[in-house]
Amino acid sequence: MKPYQYNLVSKRRLKQQYGFDAFFVRPGSEQEREWIAFFGQVNVKWRRPFGWPADGKKGIVRVSL
């Protein structure tokens, strides 16, 4: 694997360079559904001050290579 390819799939490298987490899963898998449900939740500490509903969801960016 070439260095630029490795940098693209390395979780640690992505976090260092871009400041966000990346999780690699197979499309349509149970693991994908679990991660989407987990990261789509809005933290309670942000719901109350902004008056957001308890079942509020946030957006997720999906990158397909």
C-alpha cells in the first residue's frame, strides 16, 4: 500500500490530520447500523440548552471510496 493510501485508511492518521474519527465497516452490515444509530444521537447536554427534542438526530457524512 502506498503512503497516501495508508494515510486515507489509518484511523489514527485521519484523527491527527483532520481532527475527526473515521470508522470503516461493510455497507449494510449490522455494525454499520449500530454506528449510525450511536453517532446520530444528540448528547443530552446539548438538547436542553437549545430546546431540541429528545429524539433529535444529527447528520453524518458518509464517504465511499
